[in-house]
Amino acid sequence: MIKSSLLLVAFMLVSPIVLSAEYTDYFTVNAIQLDGSSENFFVDRTDEVGLGVVGCTGAIRVMIDNSVKGRKEIFSMALAAKLAGKQLRFYGNCSPTVTHYFNAYWVELK
């Protein structure tokens, strides 16, 4: 009973964040880059099309900013997906300053 209650509370806390976020199409990872000076990292698709984010049509690259608390875990998931040839979907928002970046803070492995 306690376990199911905790799961329900966790779902209620996380759901509004994810459900209100914009998200990419599922895609296969082509490249992962780490900027050593800022510690941001970037994920690129295998094809040349955009990320499929409604309202953010110029986004062609996912950026995980160094302020994202779980960025190392997101980096690990992106690397594992690339090595396994699996698809990912990122949740976040359009960058207000760089139109071809999608700022992600959540990742889903398909």
C-alpha cells in the first residue's frame, strides 16, 4: 500500500512537468558532443530533418544544459541508445536564444 501511494505521488509530481513540455519525435542518435568549456552536451539525429517539435520547427539539435540536474544520466541514456541503435524522445522547450536548439531536461528510451 505504501509503495503504490509513493508511486502515485511521484506520478502526480512528475506528470505536469512532462505533460506540459514540448517533445521531439523518436529518433536514432547520430552524434553526441560534449562542450568541455560549458559542460553542455548535444545530441543529433541520424537524418537531416528537424526534431519534429510542434512550435519549434527550426530545432535540429538537442541541447542538455549544464544546469539540468540529471544530465549525466541523460548523457548515459543517449550513449546507450546510440550504441544499441535504439530511438529516443526528448522533452523540454525551444531555446529562446538559439533557434536550432531544443533544450531538453527529460529523455525517454523507446
